[in-house]
Amino acid sequence: MPFRAVLRSEWTKLWSVRSTWWCTAIYVVAVGASGWLAAAGTDSSPQAAVAVQTALTGFGVGQLALVVLGVLVVSTEFASGMALVSLTAVPRRTRLLLAKTVVVLTYCLVLTVLLAVVCALAARTLTAVPGGVQPGDPDVVRTLLLQVGAAGLVGVLGVALGAVLRSTAGAVGIAAVLVLVAPPALALAGGDLAARISQGLPALRVGEDAFLAVATPWPVGMSVVAAWAVGVWLLGAVLLERRDV
């Protein structure tokens, strides 16, 4: 089967299940509503990038919906027995996993681009900034692109965990700990060791939600998230090839 046909099949499966719509609704509400509330609660900001970062606060929690979606794309097929049908149609297992990853990555990127624009509009409309929030401001554009990239990588991490564990509960639980629970716990714990561990977790925080993670420079943060996503995905691909259905 041509790879394009596999992509079409996976895209159809993604939008034919209710879980996708639920994850989408939760993500939109968590990010969009939080963005407008955060911007409305911030009377002024010294810089446009800071105002936009404040409006992006909802991504810290909303990204969990992307992780859940990525996990479900893989784990539900093994739970329902549909994986056998999929692998019969596409015997090359890594190819099938790649198609699922591309579909989820595309979904995460497109939806996050739209929500990032909504949050930027909230900052521009509701927060007073010297000179205003200009769409062409390099710092603003970089902030938005970082958030979009991080959201895409989190979706890939969800797919990877689903492939490694094949258990919805187990994969979602571990993902929640990695991106949502452990970072604030370690940040609150304090100490150099806790800070270093927190910085090594896949929890890039572009928004102004410092309680959620120890701060890291954005190149380091993106590198860590990418390393987790790619590393776990490669492990999932190897296990998918070696294990029985």
C-alpha cells in the first residue's frame, strides 16, 4: 500500500472516533479560554513577548490533551484488536507507526497554530504594551513558534508512549507525570538535584507559568523535548517490530 494511502487511512481513523473530538474540545477550551482570561487579567506588560507568553499559559495544562490523543491513536487499536487488521494491510510496522505519527503531528501543529494566533490576539487586544503587540515582532514570532513546535513534539511523545506500552492507562499516566506532574513537584521541592531533573523532563514552558517547571533557555528546552520524543519513538518502533500483535 502506498504511504499516501496509509496516511489517508490513518487520518480517517483519527477523525472517526469520538476521543479525537473530545481531546480537541478540551484542548481548545483549556488553551483558548485560559489565554483570554490570562490576557484580561494582565493590565499591562513591559514587552510584547511577555504579554504573549502570559496569554499562552493554558498550553501548560492543555498539552495533556495532545498526549492523550497521541496515546489513543496507538493503544486503542491494540485494545480493540484492530491492530491485526492494520498490520495485515501494512505489514511494515514502522511504516504504520510513522504514518500515525505524521497524522498526529500534523493535527497538533495545525490546531496549535490556530490557538497560538488566538492567544496572540488576546494579548494584543487586552494587554497594554508599549508599542503594542506587533505580528512581525521577532520575539513574538519566536515565542509562538516555540509553543507550536513543543506542542507537536508532545503529540509525537504520546504516540511513542502508546507504541511502547500499548496500554492507554499506563501511557497516559506516565505522560502526565513527565509533562505535568513531575515538573512542578520538582520545582517546589527545590535543590540543585531536583532542578536538574526537572530541566531534563519534556516540559517546555513558553507561557508565564513558572510554578510548573524550573526555567531553562529555550534552545535547551526544545532540545530536551525533542530528545524525549525521538528517543521514545525509536524505542516504540523497535518494540513494535519485535513484539507479537
